[in-house]
Amino acid sequence: MSTFHRRCLLAVLAWLSVPLVCLAGEAPVFGQQVLFRSGTQKTHTFRIPSLVTTRKGTVLVFCEARRESGRDHSNIDLVLKRSDDGGASWGAMRVLFDDGPHTVGNPCAVLDRRTGTIWLTFSKNNKQVLLSSSADDGRTWSRAVDITRGALPSAWGWVGPGPGHGIQLRHGPHAGRLVIPAWAGIEKDVPFGRRQLSYAFFSDDSGKTWQYGKPATVDQSDECEVVELSDGRLYMNARSRMGKKRRAFCLSSDGGATWSPISHHEGMPERSCQGSLVRVGRKAIVVAHPADTKSRRLLTVRLSRDEAKTWPVSRVAEVGPAAYSDMATNGDGDVLLAYEGDDYRTIKLVRFNLAWLTEGKTK
């Protein structure tokens, strides 16, 4: 069978939602599978995906297992699945952290490329920030330690890393820094806080110690993700607040310590929901978010080739209900997009390449 015919066959199978590894290249690639199904594994609802690809190419997906209900605060455990073939197939679900009736969630993982260590930040009851790590491609994990003092100002009341993934900086004076995007609520006596914000906390010593930066404009954004631009600045894309119904964004010139005033993307409509962000190679940045202003649906993927200045290319990955998501790239250079689908009845994984995203569009 020729390479051309093989790619055609793989594309057809992917469209039929068969989980498989597709060849990266010029042929469009798009495939979908279900990773977690609510009502199984003694879990009422699975939510809040986080994706990371290890230095060896293993793909890890974390999420919350909400055992008794779909509520944000209840008996919630943190669980993991691993893939050794670029996201085509997955091992059994593992429970990483279970703290009885407490809420353990908001996973946000980051890879230290220098050491191969995967750092996993998450929250307990949205009051503490905890940290665990794996030095063996996600097979085993260290005991969680409390890093709240370095990750959250004492004056703030509520916190959640990401959710999604963090990044390691490549350029400039902060090269090597591990950056975790996060949200916080200011009031301590109000669940999640009426006033919320986006910020980042980071480590310059390979995860040994952490410190928090200053917030972006208060009450204009909350849950967020970041990428590093080619000039070393950070671009943050975030869930908007105050009825803006447009994705929020801001920039940092000092590795996440401070942020420019929040602005809003005219061409990124939303109802108000978490979204995901990832760099694909050297010249592409991709963002994904529900684009309907009335409900969480129309999961739309957008492409920028000018370092997040404009987003001229977009395509809908899921027409129906879709909410929180996260993205990573695999060893083939394809994008893996994990998202909450079917009114929170599933967490799905879509695999696509830039050829699918730009198919029929002016490049």
C-alpha cells in the first residue's frame, strides 16, 4: 500500500472515531475518542482535564473524579491515564490523590525539559496549593507537599492552578523557569470569591521553591493558560469576567512576575468558560474554547502564526456541548485536545494536525 493510500485509509478511520495513531504530514488528521465516561469507575462526573507530554513522548492526562456529584466542592479525587503511543491508546485509570471527603482538583502539570521531571500542581478545597512530581514518566509520584505559602498571597482566599498545563521558559534571563498559570479569589469568606483574578506562580530552581507574581487586572479574568512568545514575553489567554463574553488576554515581559492590563479579543466570543492554549512548533500557537455566547458549546480551535497578534484561522472541533479543555502536542507534531463533552458525561480526546485546522483556509 502506498503512503498516500495509507494516509487516506487512516483519515477515514479517524473520522469514524476509531482511536489510532495517524501520520503527521500534509494530509489532514482528525480523530476522536472518549477517555473518561461519567457514571463509571465509581465516579459521578469526570471534569477538568490537564495534558502533558513527557520528554520520552509519553502523554499523561489528569482530571478530577467527582465521586458523589458534579459539584465543585465534594468528594473529589485526582486521577491519571497514560499513553505510550502518542495518544492512540490509554492505560487503566489510576487514582493519584484521594483525601477522603475533601476536594482535590484543578490539576496543572508542567514538564522540566532539563531533568525530565513532571511537576503536578493542584489544589485542596481551593484553599491550598499542593505539589507532586514524577521522575519516571508518570509511573510513580512523590508524596504531595504544600507550597501554598509560595504560590498564593496570604491575603487572598481561594486558588486554583490553571487548570490545564504550565510551561518552561526557553528564552531570556528567565530561561528554565517553570511557570504555572493560576486564578484566585480575593475574599476569604465567599466561595471562590466574588472578585477573582489571573496570575502566575513560578520556580527558578527546578521545583524546589516557588514564588507568586502580581495579578493581572482584578475581576477581568480568572482561569488561564500561557505560552512563551518568540521574543521571550508571555501571552496569557483567559476566561473573561463581568459579562464581557470575549476571551481575555494580557502579556508579561518579566517571566510572569507582572502583567499588562487585561484586554479582550474581539474575534473570540465566549459565554465565560475556561479554555486551552499551546504552542505548536516554532511558528504556530493554537487556542481552543467554547465560542457560543449563550451556552458551553461550539468548541472552536483557532490558529495564530504571528505570535498571538491575530487569529485568522479557526475550525470547530465539537459542535455540541463542550466546556473545559487542555492541549498538548505529541511526538508526531499533532495536537491533542482533551475536553469535557456531552454535558459533562464524557472527557474526550481529539487528535488533529495543522493541515486539518487550515484545510480549505488561506494560509
